[in-house]
Amino acid sequence: METQLREELEEVKKVNERIRKEREETEAANEELRTQYEALRQHGAQLRRDGFTEGKLEAMEENEEKRRVREENRAAAGKKYPLMKPRRFVLGRDSFRTFLSGFRIFAHAADILEEDLVDVIMTYLDPKAQRRVETLRLSQDEKRDVEASFERITEVLSEVHSKAECKRKLYEMKQKEEETISDFAARVTEMADAAYAPEKEAIKKIIRLDVFTAGVLKDEIGIELIKTEVQDFEAALKRAVKLDGILASRNPKPVRNDEELLFHIGREGM
């Protein structure tokens, strides 16, 4: 038992280390992105200067001077109050509306161009949230309408229940009549991921196995899994699929009404 707990603790440590490295990589990528934005803005300012008349150029230079002063003031303030980048949004854990409010403040302070906001916010979403947003298939023209895009993204990312609600749904999960063993296992895994944070991996593994064992449709499979005391979810899934195949080969195809039953009996007597 102690060996198993130690192994589970090691797994939790590995997950936390991976999350830490991922966060550092994301922050480095965002810093590089801001540097690229600054270079593009400077290049665009130069192009605009080249195309304007002398009067407009003077006005442009005056605006640039104001902007430079504003940037210097912001940099000075940043030393006292460092710009806080938004924490990565995790689907099923965080409220996207709350996250979006913080992101808007960050985007304004970082001078992120409006047409780039949708692409930038994607870099702050976890992989599951990114996949959900990608299902919207937003075009570049649609992304330029930032408010409409954010509203659609909010809708698709707000369809997720709280962790407490996910746990309740997880404990109640049962295999559906027309659902395969593998599909049921995938549903259980997805709900367990939504219900438990990465650092709770050891607990999640135990709960996922218990829910799967108790929720399989055929009692014979659940009883066999309990008898054999399978401790690993993947092993339990393989065992359940194998047993399901054996049971399906033994049991005759069910008949659905009296006419089919008579036909079935008649063919057996021929």
C-alpha cells in the first residue's frame, strides 16, 4: 500500500512539474509576442510617415511624442506595479467571464492590437478549451469583430459545469443501452478530468476505476472486475471489452415481439 502511495505521489509531482514548465514556456512565448507587436507598430508608424504630407507628418510626430511619453510613464509605473499576465484558463475549473475581464485589462495595458485579440487569447487557453473554440471555425473577418467573437467564445466555454457539479455527474454515470464499453470509458475519463484538478491525479485514478466498474451495463462484467480486483483503469477496460465480447457470443440475438419469436422458433424447428 505504501509503495502504491509513493508511486502516486511521484506521479502527482511529475504532473505539477509539467504544468510549471508549460506555464514558463507560455510566459516566454507571450513575451516574444509582445516584442513582435512592438516591432510591427514601429514599422507601421514609419510607413505612415513616408506617405503623409508635411502637416500630417508633424501631427503624427506630435502623437508619437505623446505616445513615447505615455510608454515611458507606463514603464516607470510597471517597475512599481509589474504588468500581471493572466493565468492560463482551465476549462471546467475557471469562469471564462471572470478570466475575460482580467484579459481585457492585460490586453489594454500591453497595447495588443484589437485585430489580434482573439488569436492572443487562444494562447492563454488550456488544450481542451482551445479545441472547443476551434469548433467555432472563426474566420479572420469574424475575428476582427472582437466583441461578437468574444461573445461566441464565452458561450462555448461557459457550457461547462463547476467541479462540484462534475463530481456529482461523475458518481452518477452509467453505461447507456446502445453505448460501447470503450465509449463509456471515454465519457468517464472526460468527466473525471473535468471534476478533478491535475494535482489530484492519484484520487482521480481511483474514482474513475470505481465509477467505471459500478457503471457498466452488464452486471456480469462489473462482478468479474470486482472479483479479480483489477487496480488499473486501462487493464479494467481491456478486461471489460473482452468479457463483453464473450457474453455477446454466448447470448442469442434478442427478439423484439411475438411475431419475431414465432418466426425464430419456427426456423429452429426446421
